[in-house]
Amino acid sequence: MKILFLDQSGKPGGAELCLIDIAKPYRDRALVGLFADGSFKTLLQQNHIPVEVLTTQKIQVRKQSNFFQAFGSLTQLAPLIFKVAETAKKYDIIYANTQKALVIGAVASFLARRPLVYHLHDILSSEHFSQTNLRVAVNLANRFATLVIANSQASKTAFVQAGGKAEITQVVYNGFDGKLYQTSPAETQKLRQQLGVEKKFVVGQFSRLSPWKGQHILIDAIAQCPPEVTAILVGDALFGEQDYVKQLHQQITQLGLEKRVKFLGFRNDIPQLMAACDLVAHTSIAPEPFGRVIVEAMLCEKAVVAAKAGGATELVEHGINGFLTTPGESQELAEIINTCLQDQQTTATIASHARTTASQRFDVAHINQQIAELLLSCAK
Ligand code: UDP
């Protein structure tokens, strides 16, 4: 089966990293069409997945845009829509991996008469999107998609609550290659030395710097922990959220945590960095659609504490394979950090159990098989 994947992003977020795993088995007969140039293109090329940047024009629809802004930008998109429709004629399926890809892919699928699959990586609720964007996404998916793949039950539920068709929606979790998450103790020790955290209890937070990802909650929690507790913040402000980065630095200064919180920027060595941590914290203050970092921490055999909302609650069972805290509650988070600091034996047992179960549940070969079967039924 020949697939035209579409993704709006030039930079790799969770949806893009997931797409790499999905597109890999089809790389000799697929194309990933991007709506922006950047490091995601390079990552696809490194994975030998054919990629083409279909436009360099900025698509203006933002997550919170109103009807007139959305409509205005749609009229500018005609050249891109026709280009995608023309390209799609050489493929069996259009696979839209993001919301703007859905907008373009929906119209192109109609023009090229190709089935449309929409991979939903978002919780379509007003916490994350404007009413206009919600309506556009749900209506286009209902009208044009043969299949919606939701990345969690939480994403599916929000889609259906917003008016999406349940009967075309299937939940498929992200898949991971467990082998990529193994790091040798010597490598870990070296990295801890390089980071200057050999004698510290390191809490890692891995995500783009954005208010809803809640780095400020972790910083508040660190201030409530003993001095040996240190945090590393791994990730960049991917979507221009520089004001938030400034606020985080101010918060660190006010709390006197300059020596206890390190910003590492965007990194490609996530498994190694997770291995160098004692605990991984997921701190989103709005429901997380899936939460790749949670599964990655489990695969690295690291204890993970996650914010109890959205997809995270499908991944973590409190006290069994990780810990859950109320979103936005830094004191609760500090209590879990302190528990892990004091009882490292129990924490290690939980982490070990998490690794065993996660490597079975999220095995990429198994997940890709699920997707292959669903795509086959669409192409019929
Ligand atoms: N990530 C990365 N480098 C970084 C920070 C994050 O490669 O510096 C990866 C991380 O390992 C995870 C993804 O970005 O695979 C984030 O996915 P998640 O589902 O946690 O959040 P999203 O970005 O989709 O909101």
C-alpha cells in the first residue's frame, strides 16, 4: 500500500516522532509531505523515509484562532491543496498526522478521490483549542475521514464529546522500540559527571517548554525538596513560547534555585538522559493526549511521576508502575519526589515492573501491525 503522510510541522514533537515509527515500514512506497522546513525533515531523511517540503508559506491558523482568521487562511491554502491533491493521485491513502494536515488532506482527498486517515494526537477540548478549530477538525474528520486513529482513549472520548463519530475512531497507542532505551551503566555515569550531578537526586522533565507542560510546577516542587534534589529540563520552546521561558528563569531566581535547575535545550539523546535521572516527572497542567515521555521513562527503567489526567491515566497505575499526582499541585509532586528519594528500593521495584509491562504493551512491531490492519481495511 502506498501512503502519502502529511504533517504541518518543521520541528519534531511527539506526533512527529510517532509518525517516524509509523512511516518506517512503508518507506519504499511512501512520502511524507511537510508544510514547513526544519529538523523534522532531517530526522526523516536519517531514517531513510522519503520526504518533501510541500510549502514554505506560513499557515496562519493558530490553536486559538476564530472563524474569520481560519477562513481567511483557508483561501490562501488553495495552491497547497491542489499540490497535495495532485501528489495524492500517486498514492492509495492520505494519512493526516496533524490538524492543519487534516484541513489540507480532507479537501485533497475529496479532489483526488483517495481515502483519508486522520491520526488524532490531540485532546480536542476548549482547554487546548478555540471553538472554531474544534468545529473545523471534527466536521472535516466526520465528513472526509474513513478512519480516525486516536492516540489514547482520552483523545477518542474528547473527539466523540466534541461531536466526532465514534464508529470511525479506533484507539492505537504509540509504539516504541525497547532496544533504543537501553543505556550502559558506564555511559550513564559519564553523562552524570558531564552534567555535574553525580551526587544529586536528579528529577528530569522532558518536553517542550510551554505553560501547559507545567515546568513551573516542577520548579515549585524542587523548592520544597532537600538540597540534593536537582532538576534537568530537557526541551525547547518549540512554538515560540519565549515569554514562558523568561518566567521560568525569573521563578528560579526568586526561589534561589539557580544551582538546582538546569536547562538542557532540545536533545536527541533522550534515553541516555532519562537513564541519568533518578526520577522522571511529567507535569502537564492540562490533560495530556498520550504522553510519550511517560512510556519512554518506563522503557528506561526509571520511576515516573505523571499528572493524573488524560492519556497519562491510561499509562500509569499509581504505586504499581509509577506515580500519579493532581495536575498543578506542586506540594503533592514534592511529596512523591521525597518518597522516591527516601525509599529507593521500592522505587526501583516499581521502575522494573514498569519496564517489563511497557515493553510488551507498547511494542512498536505490535502497534504497527494494528495500524497496518486498520489501513488495509480503509484501502478496500
Ligand atoms: N523530546 C525530544 N527531545 C527533547 C524533548 C522531548 O526528543 O529535548 C521528545 C520526547 O522524548 C518525546 C516527545 O519529544 O518522545 C514528546 O512527546 P510527548 O507525547 O511527551 O509530548 P508532545 O510533544 O507530543 O506534546
